[in-house]
Amino acid sequence: MKNPKTGKVTAYIGLGSNLENPVEQIKSAHAAIAAADGVKELAFSGMYLSTPMGPKNQPDYINAVMSVTTNLSPHELLRLLQNIENVQGRVRSGKRWVARTLDLDLLIYGDQKIQTPDLIVPHPGLAERPFVLYPLFELTSNLLVPGLGSIASLIAKCPFEGIKRLN
């Protein structure tokens, strides 16, 4: 839901990387998102080390979640995130769950449920991914995820397994 006074929406973005110095990839993406026109950073979670989904013959991931307010539409925000991925060397092979320099996911956009050919929000799989839920919970423990319920109830069903908070 847009704030009637500002016209802005709160959105949550997942950041992940497991190639070419993942911590620096996340830091660089964080800075690029925070500096983007139409976006204002609210908070940034700690970084988490997680085992890869899919093929296990790849490096572990570094993950984090960022909250922002934005006046960009969901699709404009998605294009911004994809542009940042491309600038940071993301190669799209068409295969799922492969190693990558950067993966930026629009997790939540206000209270909207979106299902278009190029964007699904809340992000599919969000409820089963500890590397998304725990950093998200770190930012806002009272969040209601559209169509899925409270972040606290999702955390209760998703054990803290396969991830480790850094620092």
C-alpha cells in the first residue's frame, strides 16, 4: 500500500552472491540500490552465509535483505535491480540455482500480490528459505507478508539450518 502522504511504498529486496568476492558484491549492490533515484534505504540486515540451493558443487552464498521506500512501480524497481545485476557481471544462463555474481530479488512490495510473466511478489519460495526469512525478520519482526501471514509465523516453520550470520 502506498503511503497517502508520500506516494511511496515500502519494499524488501533480497541480495545474494557466491562468485567474485561475494561480500564485496553485496556491499556494491547495497550502495547502488541506496543511491538509485526514486529509492530511499530504510535498513540493511546483517550478512548470512548459506549453502547453495540446487547443485552443491558451487561456493556457499552470502545473503542479506534491504528495506527501502520507493516511488518506483514494482516493474520499474525490478528493472533497476536487473540493471545492477548486469553491471556487476550477472550472466543469465537460463538454468536455475547456479552460481552467480549477484542475485537481487524483489521479495515484497507493500501489501501487493503480483503475478505477471516477469514478476511474482511476494517472491516464490520466500516462506521456505531461511537465508531470506532470517535477515527479513532481523529488519522487521512484525511484518505481514501478503498472502503468507506474519514473518514470525513463517520463521517458526523454517528452522535456522544451513545458514550462519556473519559478524
